Amino acid sequence: MNSLGTFKIRLKEIKNLKNIIQNVGEPIDEESREKISTLTRASMVMLCSHIEGYLEDLILEFVNELCTKGICANKIPELMKVKYMKKNIETYFTNPDLAKKLFLIHSKLWTDGITLQQGDIEGEQLITEFSNPDPKKVEKLLSNIGLQEIWNKISDGKLKYDLEMIVRYRHRIAHGDYEFTITDKDMVHYSASALKFVRQIYKFYCIYLKQVTSN
């Protein structure tokens, strides 16, 4: 299953919480209001985590596509090669065997005409520092695989704003702002916006992947 399909499955958790909220009924007393607030706050944190997970899955999917389709090294984005090298230097140079493996891989990555094989590179190296998917971090992450200026490609500016708010709300909740509340209506809006954002990203990703993998 691709990253978009996985995100849709994860989004069902948000829908399940929404159903639980509806079963609580109208917030007619303090107890019901607290229950609803707890569920909506949990939904927001979960939504932010699922967006982050989707973007990480997308990077892994891209790297896997490059390897399984035997892409020539000269078609791999240079920034991706550099990013991969930086991450490995920190760990591989402590072990001669690992250092040798590192240079063998990079001799492939920087030699025109050499094709990648399954297992040559791992996408995990590109996502270890990624967390909390605010718009700037999203743009930086995608630029690492050569998908540049993603926010200039997405015409609906509200998606960028909504993503900023999702991450901001997540921070407030995760860092102990217990008085902060989110309505069920807000969650419906942000969940729909997140799905639209994810679909937009996947559309441009597919276009880009086709460009990279075409002969």
C-alpha cells in the first residue's frame, strides 16, 4: 500500500474518536464537556502525528521506487545524496567496515550510468531528523528528494495555514496547556483540510516521481 492509502487508514482513528464524541451527546454539564474536550484534544495530536507519518512514508516510498526501478545515479537529486552522506558520516566512520560500505554506496551514487539496486540506500536516513510537520519543515523535507518549493505548487493557501494551526495546536496540547480546547466542528474542518493537503502532496509527488524514473 502506498503512503496515501496508509494515511487514509490512519485517518479512520480520527473518525472513530468523532463517533465516540457523538455518543457522549450534547455538552450539557461539566463532565460531558471534559470528555468531549479530552477526545478532541487527542484527535488533534493524533492528526498531527498522522500527517508526520504520511510524509515520512512518502520519503521511504520514493527511495524504494528509485531502488526497485534501477534508476541511474545521475537522476538522483544531488541534495538527497548530500543529505544521505552527512547522516552516514556521523556513524559509519567509527567502524572501518561500515566506512567501507559507505564509500561503496557513494561511489555508486556519484557515478553516472550506475544503477541503484534494492538495499543500496535506505529512506530512514532522510527522515530521522524530521518531526512536527510545520510548513517550513515540510518544504525542507521534500526538497531533500528534489521536490522543490511545494507551497508554490499548492494553489490553496488555506492548506498551509491550516497545517500551521494543526502543529501549533498540537504543541499547546502536548506541552500541557490543559485549558486549550478544540470543538468537534474544528476537528471536522482540520481533518478534511489535512486529507486535502495530503492528496495535493501526493499528486505532485507522483508527477515528480514519473519525471525522475522515466527513461
